Amino acid sequence: MPKTLPNKFWNNLYKKAPDTLAKMSKTTRVACAFNSCIDSVVKLSGKEFCNLFLQQKSSLKELKNVVHSFVNSPLDLLRGIFRCFTNGIAEEWIADKPEMFDWMLKNLGVKKIQVGGQGGIIANTLSLTGIKQIIVHSNALSKLQATQFFDRKNLLSFDQHGNLKQASKIDRDKISSIHWIVEFDKGDKITLEGQEFICPKSNRFIITYDPPLFNFVIDKNFINYTNNNKFDYFVLSGYQALNSKNNALKHIKNSVKIIDDWKKQSPQAIVHLEIASTQDRKVLKNLTQYLAPKVDSMGVNERETMDILEVINQKKLLEKCKQNPTSSNLFDAILKIKTKLKCPRIQLHMFGLYITIQNKNYPLSPTKNRNGMILAATSAAGKALHGQLSQPDDILKAYGMSVSDIGIKELQNLSSHLKKDTFLTKGICEYKGFDIIAVPTILIDHPKTLVGMGDTISSFSLIGAH
């Protein structure tokens, strides 16, 4: 097979992205819950990191000594950044001490703020499409936080009187929830004690300070509205902020009841769970045990895939993925996760390739899924290229760019693994009774931001398949 054939085929398929985007106007209502907040985005260089570390008067040995994945001190925060920087990975750690909030405010700042939280980011992005109503949940909606939502009439939430209102115009609470997103660039260097550490991949480290989300405060007006109106999609996240010592299981089980009520009112609706980086392993295990089997779809990246493998005791597969995170190994991982958790659909967004595994009777066909994934790859590339999707035209800013050779290589790897020759030029096949869909993506060499990338991918993939 000529080397250029797969690229030409996929570039031709990508021409369908505008038609797929236009069809999203057929969607009436989407609910985005439960986390929306303010993101303070900080681009941190290796040199700036070193300056912060030297202030701590610690050692490289202590910096490398990650004994827990939450932030109790400035050194804990620097440990998390160093771990993600040197491995090129993304993680989210919790900071629940007011003094850490003060330290981050002083040392990291709030120079660039935008809407945050999976629920908030997805709601903002979807509001740029023709979807009639996007109802976003917020457990604390100050004026500052509300103004981070786009000024869009289809993006709605609830004011202090419980009335449905344009989200950007609400002034309901005094408190603001701020999450710090520390971004770093591929090729940047940290030099400490004569040793040099080079960042292998652009990524980010998230520190979440969000007391309302820690207590999983839910707006009863949101619940009343979603229980009494028909919806097409529910997109859930925010559970990564829960702590197993703070009623996490109770909140997760309460969500199961909420989902049951939604399905009674909107039986045709699809409920999607975005896993996100959940560092408390007991919380993640509870999510896999109670929530994952209740939803219709799940979204994960490479790191989250490995975290789930850990809590479902798939040690051999976990080590295999850690040592060699290729498309074939990660496919085996999400297939095992899907089979074990009984979730009807699971989508992995990895570097260069998106993979979906779904039941044969899933309401969205493989071809529709592929179209949604192509739209997601186009919009995600546009976001990486320009930093944010803020206008409807931004969604297709990367339209016409070629799929990546890395994505084609990963698709070839997966095609050989599945022993499906046509998979390379179709991206659709059947395997062990499931439909498999894979799409090579457009990659941007120097992305302006990676914040919200997975959320954009999951939401456009799923709802774009409508």
C-alpha cells in the first residue's frame, strides 16, 4: 500500500467536518455538570520553576520524593509540577488549605483567567455551535466567574432566585472557585544540582482549590430543571475533586440516583462521564464500581486509562502501557476496562489518535461516531493553534490541515494488532462483538494551550455524532 494513501484518504474524510458541525443544530438540550470554575492559566518556564524551588531551600532528592498526590505545601506543588514536567504527563492534584490558596495567589498569580472545570469548559465550547440550549451547573457563580462564560444566549444557568438565565449575566454568589493550570513546553529544561531535565511533551499540571466542589454542593434548581425537561445529552465530571475522607462515596451514590431520575424523564438521552485525573484511588475505584456502569459513555486519556487499570487490578496490562503507551497497548487497556465496567461506550484520546469502542446496538452508528471524532480533532487542533475557541468560526480554524504522520503510524499499529486490513483506510471495524472506531488527528507542534483539550474532544466526538 503506498505510504501516501492513508493520509490522502483521511484528509478527504476530514472535509466532512463542516457538515458534521452544521448537524449539531439538531440537538435541543445538553446539560453540563457538575464542575465549573475559574481557571488561572500559568505558562511556567523551567527557569521560573527553578526560582520557585530555590526559595524552598530543599533538595533534588526531596523534590523527587512524591509520597502523596495532594498539595499541603509549596514543596508538594513543586513536586507535582516536576513530576509532570519531566514525564510530559498531565495530572490534577487537590489543594484544600486556605494558606496554599494564598501562596498560589502570590506566586502563580491570576494573569490569565478563563472558565474552568470540565462542565464549564464543555458548556462554553458547545455554546459556539447551533445547539439550542446548553444548561451549565455551577455550585458557586460569582459575577467574576459568570463573566468567564461566553456571551451566548444558548448558554444558561440559574440565578439567585432559581430562574433560568444567560449564564454570563448572573451574579449569584460572593465566592469564586479558582483552579490553577500550570503549563509547560516540550523541550524546556530544568537544571538542578548539576542535572538537566528536558520536558518530553507539552502538558500541564492542575492544582484545584474549590471548597464548594470538594463538598460537592449541587444546585437544586439545576436538578429540578433537568428532572422536568427533555434532554439529549448529559455530560458529567468533577468527581476528581472528591476526597475519600469527605463523604465521596455518598456523593457518588447520590449521582447514581440523579442519573436514574434523568433517564426516567429523558430515556433517549446519552449520559457521558469524563473521568479526569482522579488522584484519590478510593474515589476512582468507587467511580468505576458505581458510576461507570450507570452511564452510557466514558472519556479517558492515556494517564486516566492507566489509573483505572490500577484500581481494577490489571497490573500486567498497566506495566505494559507504562513501558510502551502505543495505540495497540492502550486499545487492549480500554477494551479490558469496557468489558469489566460494562460501560456501553468508551473513548480514548491519546497523542495522535482517538479510539472508540462501543456496543453493537449503540444509538450512534460507527460512521456517525467517526464523523464526530473528525470534528473533535479539527476543533481541538484549532484550540491548540489559537489558544481558545471563542467564536463560532474558531471551531474550523484548523480545517484543511493534514492529519499527522504520528496519528497514521498509530493507526497502522492498531490495524496490525487487530488484524483488520481495511481499518487503516476506514477507521471502522468489528472486533470481539464490539464496533471499533479510530481517527488519526491533526497535531500542532507548539500548542498555545492544552487546557480543556480532552473536554473539547469528548464533547464534540459524542454530540457531533448526533
